[in-house]
Amino acid sequence: MTGNRDIVYKRCGCSDQATGRQLSGRCPRLAEPGHGSWYYAVQVSTVGGRKARYRRGGFPTPDAARAARGGLLEGPDDLAAAGAWTGARWLRHWLKVAEPNLRPATVCGYRDHINRYLIPGLGRNTLADLDSRRLQAFFDLLARQRTRHGTPLAAATIDRVRATLRSALNAAIREGLITTSPLAHVRLARPVRPHPVIWTDERVAAWRRDGIRPPVAVWTLRQLIAFLAGVEHDRLAGLWWLIALRGLRRGEAAALHRDDLDSAAGELTIARQLNALPGQLYCGPPKSQASNRTIALDEACTRRLADHAGRQDTGTPSHPPARQRRGDARTRTGPGWREGQAMFTYADGRPIRPEYLTHRFRQLTRQLDLPPVRLHDLRHGAATLALASHADLKVIQQMLGHSSIVTTADTYTSVLPETAHRSAQATADMITEAARSVRGTVRGDQT
């Protein structure tokens, strides 16, 4: 494990007055007793048999540095190897090795967590130094950070950062750099998933008066009808209809091909999604295996989509314009995109970016003077409408493409007020009818 670069040396923190740079081992005062401290550096074997430099300092004498070096070399190999990797170096190495086996959107998320949070907070520490206490302090500090809007980081964001770090540390365990994950004893605030609420007349009045809106809200049936009627002649009317009634994710709707529609059977196949990545669109598989699905369509929606596909077929330029051709490599990557087959596009035939749908939806909502909801909240509304029409929860799960029915039950089934009132009245009627039967039986016995 040792090499010819095993050395003991002295350095200090003094800086050059002219340049401001640290003098380190060039300080003329290093010969003075008590000035600076002693370090040792040793080469150790690490991932794949590579050699890496392990350095430690702060020792008062050269003998103390040599003793510490000897203790390291006589100890377990993984301790020395873990000390050779700083957090920043390991995170970058791990992501580079893992990237070929990850979805581009996953890589983008990991890279954002690493560059924005993990390297600034933990990058200077070695893997050997990342214990539970240090990680708990890091996440406690992260919970006190503010976004550019002045709000604390969401618990869900912090939880995703922890998941990224967990994946990186698990890889370090597999490589033999550490034996256990120090994240095991770190405690975070549990993310609370907002429960969807309905835009009742009272909530709408409060919003118009105070500007306060719920984090997740769903339109009433009347409000949804007003929206669908208002976008009847919008070029993307079929897309709004699909998301509002069938609960498609925006990336799934943007990635639809015309041959995904089976007009005769009244069915639509969801087989891909568009993700906006830095500098490109990526058309790849849906969010999960369960998201690969075929959903049933009503007759009106089937006709609407068939008409739209027909117009798209005749209206899309046979040869993309110059701007589109130059951008092909940046806007049509991934195995799922087929040239000239998109069901929904910009006017010039380019694939629609998912964030444009969010922007356009906000515009339409404001123009129609409807209470604000997120585009994703139409997905909540689709589940709510299906529940109100007495659809089975398993059917709703399949429609939304959830892996677990628990997710469907816990998140996407807020109850419309009229449905709740019908349920309450039905329960009261059942009790009233039962009471009448009991009273009738008692009177009969008395006679």
C-alpha cells in the first residue's frame, strides 16, 4: 500500500503580503519552534487498484505525524482508501461511472444536487470523515437555507438530496471504501404531501380578496367545464382535454405520437415522455414501468384526437424549417422520438417543450378568469372526477399509471363537494330507514 511518495513535512497558514497566496511550505518562519504543524502524505490503493494520495495534518511534531501514518498503514485498507477520497471527488467519480445506466433526467437531478448542495456543504471532507454527526449538521443547515423566493427549502427537496447522497455512499460501500453508510442515523423532517382541496365558492372569494391560494387545488366540475369550453378553439384543445379527463402527465402528452391513438378501439397508448434537460429535450420511457399503459377514451375525446391527428398530418411541414433542422440534435434526442409523428407540436412542427405547456396553461387560466391551479393539478382533478363517477380505485390507478394503489388513494382522490354531500345524505337516509324499520317492528310486537 505504500509508495515512494510517503512523506512527512511541515507547513503553515501564512500568506504572501504581496500576492495574498498561502505560503504553505515556503514560509521562512517554519524553522521556528511552534510555527506551523506537521503533515504526512501516503499513497494508498483505492477503487480498481488505483493509487491515491492520502494526506493528514495538524500534528505538533514530525514523530507524531509518523506515528499517525504508521497507524493508518497498519489499520484496515478501507479506512486508508476512504481518506483518499474527498466528498467532491467521490461524488463526481460516482456520477461519471453511474451515468450510462441512469435516465438523463435522473442524471440531471443528481448533478444539480451535487453541485448546488452536496459539494459546497460536504465536498472538502473525506469519506472517512463523513460520520452521522457531520451529516446531521449538514442537513440541519440545509433545512435553514432559503430559496431565491425567500422561502425555506422544501422537506421534499432535502429528502431528494439525501437520496442522491445515499446512492453515492452505497456505491462507496460496494467499492470497499467505507463499511457502513453514515446516513443511517440521520433524521430529517418528514415531507408532507399537500392534500388537494376543491376551489369552493368560499375559497375563490378568499383568494380574490386576499390573494391566498392553497398549495394544491382542484377545480369544481363547473370550473372545469368553463375551462374546456374556453379552450375549445385552442390549437392544443385535445391535449388539455386529455390531461383534464384522463390525467396524463405533461411530458406524456407532449410525447404522444399519432399512431398511439386507436380510434376504432377508443384507446390511447402511453409509451414515452418528453423531459426538458439543459440544452435539449429527451424523449425516453415513461416515469415507471406502470406508466407504460393503455387508457380508455370516451367517444368525444376519441373524435377530437382523431380530428387533431388528421390536421397535424396535413399541416406539419414535410421538410422542417432551417431553425428546426439545426436544432434537431438538441431537441430530439433519445430512443422514443420519431420524426413527423408527434400528435402535438408547435405550429412549425417542432416538438413541444413541457414547460411551454405550463406557461400556456397559466395564460389560458388567467384569460378565462378561473382560480389558479397548476397544470399537474388537472391530473388530481381527473382522479377526482373518476372517483365522483364511481370508477373503481384500481381503474383510476391504471389510468394514472401509478405503481401502487396506495399512492392513488392517498394523493389523487380528493372528493368533490357534491359527492361528499351525496354520501352524507345516503348515510343519513340509511339510518333513518333502519330506525323506521325498528320502530315498526316494536309496534308490531306490542300489538
